[in-house]
Amino acid sequence: MSPLGAGGGAPPPLRGDLELVAAMIDGGRVLDVGCGEGELLAYLTLYKGVDARGMELSQTGVNACVRRGLSVIQGDADHDLKDYPSDSFDYVVLSQTLQATRQPRGVLEHLVRIGRRAIVSFPNFGHWRVRIGLSLGGRMPNTPFLGQNWYDTPNIHFCTVRDFLALCDEMGVVLERSVTLDRFGRPFRLNPRHGLANMLAEQALFLLRRDRA
Amino acid sequence: MSVAEFAPPSIRPGHRLSVDEPLRLDSGAALADYAIAFQTYGRLNEARSNAVLVCHALTGDQYAGPEPHPITDKSGWWSTVIGPGKVLDTERYFIISTNVIGGCMGSTGPSDLNPATGKPWGLSFPVITIADMVRAQVKVIDHLRIDRLFCVLGGSMGGMQVLQWAVSFPERVFAAAPIASAARHSAQNIAFHEVGRQAIMADPDWCDGNYLDFDKRPRRGLAVARMAAHITYLSEQALHRKFGRNLQDRRAVTYGFEADFQVENYLRHQGTAFVERFDANSYLYITRACDYFDLAAEHGGILANAFRGTPTRFCLISFTSDWLYPTSESRAIVHALNAVTANVSFVEVETDKGHDAFLLEEPEFFATLRGFLAGCARHRGLPAG
């Protein structure tokens, strides 16, 4: 099998948020933390000439990646980022995984330490559907994006866009670019710090770097 | 002398490179001249860029491929992996498999004649290390005029040679796959080896290592060493699945010390079959080489330093039920490689077959290795298949 494709032709479509991640990357060395079956890595390798590496918790995911010829190790964001030296990657990607880590703050520190840039995306717990579900329904949110029951979800550290930005400010992490997506996965233009953005964004995606001042 | 029983090199198929310059050893001693026996499979391409070096484990040898072994008549130890269309595809790769220095299948070892005395070396053979094995292999690769190996791979002690290759000759190793291996021998590893060595030495037929002079062989001691070692290659589940408490050709226990249980019979068979093809002193020397292996030690105790700046692409593979070289050992190597941002993949394969899984039919393992090699081939500009 040759899943990296034969090359040439138009790039195949990527999952919506990964497409946005890929658009932020312009080559260099990339580490995708929680890379799943390597969809983004394969795309970056093939179409952006990136030196792509991955880390994935699930064994089936890792095996699928290595079978595709990608450089991926088994590991998890909470424990295994500490081994990487500072500034060893141009981009470190953490896509839809932050809320599943034990120490989101520690993980974020490592992301901006290891990478010259970090790209982080997560489901926004401040989205209006979440708020309504909790305030009126009295139940934990069960949206297409947060589709599991409270007792079996891997997502243990939810945050809203405002929570996340407050943490970045506290840590001195600089926001370089942000994309907020509505519930149809469409990006909309609104300052992420705006209260309305926090209501309308079902997902958020940030390009970050540590403050070098 | 009585090594004839041991099938002298002349009647063995394959190649044997005689080197008439000294091999300087880690111990400080040197072998004035020596020979390395090796097998090859497939064809070397014009650019000499498709060469794969396969490194054997403790009791393996150069007969890795599908051809019948000259002593056992069985196919080679990696015949599941090497062949047309297989993971190590002989239609695409040129595969080289050498017998380690200190071995007993044609490479210079303790059962050969010491040119200074005209008698078998025995324990006067110098102690060798994993790095010495690699130094000797380099001569074969030089002889074949291969500058850079496409891949070096092997399991267990073979994996140690892979790591040593990558550390000692990084520019000559494009890709490296140490499988079910470790960057150092643990206390437990050393302990099991010591049991094996003591079993050999306790056999009166060992004759202080000079058994060939007396036309004897320490069969019982070597067989016991093999029996003990064989247990470490299997998992508890695998042993139980295979044998349980089943009795051997009998309905009830005999209240004696015959092999009542199938597992006893199996181990005795493993032991006696092994002594037909392996030299007891070679077993001592090669186990010692493993025990002395500690890649970090020569780099200030920090394993990452051994790999700093490495251009090699690595793939580490471990097996869940391998308690001899457990996943934690592979993971320690992965951490060291990450610390120097080396290009590394790591897969732990779920299996109940224990350490021996790397020698067996394991689809997940094969798929991983195949994917890694295909990815590396693309980067090396070889047909990826």
C-alpha cells in the first residue's frame, strides 16, 4: 500500500479543521501530537514538503501511521513531550486533544517550548448550544462535537475560548492568528476575545508562540 | 582435531571473507587475522544503494533466508521475512547476513584453531563485544563496496548490533530497525546469561573450555543453558497455550523424574537439538558480549549523546508480552532519539508470543516493518513497491 499517494494532482480533501491547520504551515519540521492515523502528516509530507513527525496514544493509530511510512511514535502529550528539546520544531500541532490531557497548562508550555509556533484547536465549551444544554436542559453537553456521555468521555478539561485566552495571557503566550468556526465548521470573522465569538464558535484554532521578550 | 563433527567451513554454502589485517577489540586484545562467513539474498543494484544488513540474535547465524540450513536442514531463522515479495523483498533489496565474530558457523570463534598454538582457541579466544561484531561486519560491507547500507535491522542481540552500527557509523546507515532489543543489558538479562554459562561450565565435559582437545562436548551443560534461555524467549501465556499441564504420551504422572509433562519434553528437545548446531564456548563469548553492551556508558551515561546529529531514520518495535527485552527498553531508546530530534518511529505490537515474536508470523509486525521500509525507500529514491 502506498497511502502517501503517487503524488501530483490536486490534494485530497482534509477534515475541515485539519485543512485550516495545514494552511497555517509553510514547510519546515512539524510535530503532530495526537496525530491519529496520520491524515495531516501524510498531507503535509506530500503537499508541503514538510519533515513531519507524529505522536499518538492509540496503538492502532501509531501502527497505521508507520504502515503508511510516517515517522510516528507511541506516546502521550502529558508524559512524552518533555523529552523534546526546545525549538526543535517549526510547528507543533495539538488538534482537538488539549481537552483530553491531564495537565493542559503543562502541555501548552511544552508546545510553545518545543515549537517555534504551536497550533492548538479545541471544542469551545462556551458555545451557545453547550450553554443552553447545561442551563436549560440541566444536562452535560452532548453536541456532535462533544458526543460522549460525561462518564465515558476522554475529554476531562473543557475550556471556553475566553478561558483559553486567559491562560495564554497568564503564561505570556502570544496569539499570532486565530480562527473560530461555527457549528457548520465555517470560519467567521470576529475577534476571538469578543464575547459573541465565545458564544458562536463551536471550535477554535490558534497559532501561538511563546513571548520571546 | 575434532571440529569436523561441527561441519567445517569448507562444506558450508555461502561466502567467507578472510581478513588478514588485525581486528582491534574493545578488550585491548587483537585478532591477527579472522574470517567472517555471510550469506546474501537478492541482487545489489548498480548504485549499490539497496543493501540491507540483517543481524542475527544470540543463537542465530548467517542462514537467515529460505534456503535449508546446512546442519538442521530447516529454513533460516528469518525465512518468514526474507524472500520474493516478503517484507525483505529479495526482488528489491540485496540482503546481507553475517555470522558474528565469536560465532561457530564459519566466522572466527573459539572453536577455530589458534594460529599461534595450532590448537582450538577455547578460552584463550579474546572476549568480544557487540562493537567488535560490528567492526568485523564493516569489513564485509567494505568488501562488497557498499558505502551506505539502506537499512540495518535485527532482533534481540541483532538489535544491539543495529544500534551500534547507527552510533559508530551513522553516515553508513540510512535506516535502522532494532527490534525487541535494548541499549543495555539489564541485571535480569545478565542474570539469565550467567545461569546459562554456569550450566556449561559445570558440565565435566566442558574440560575448562578445552573440550575439543579431548574430543568431548559439554552437551548436557549447553542443553540446560538452552532450556533456561528458551523459557525467557516465551511468554507465560504462550507456554500455557501451547502445553498447559498436558502430559507427554501418558495418561497419568509416573511419580518419577521422566518428562511427564509436554513442556518438559519440549524443553529437552530444544536443548538436545541446539547442541547439534552450536558451540558451547561460542555461547559463553556471545552471551558475554551482550552483557557488556551499554551504549550510554561510552557517552557519559546519557544515551541521547550517542545519537546526537544522527542522520539515520529509526524504527523501534517491541512486543507486549516480551519480558526479556520489554517495551520500556525500546521506549528508553525512543526517548533518547527524541531528545536529539532524530527521525524515529516506534510501535509496540500486541502479541502473547513473548520475545520470540520477532521470529514468528506476526502480521502487525510485518506490516509495520514493511511500511517503515517503504517510507525509507521513498526517501532514499528506491522503488517503494
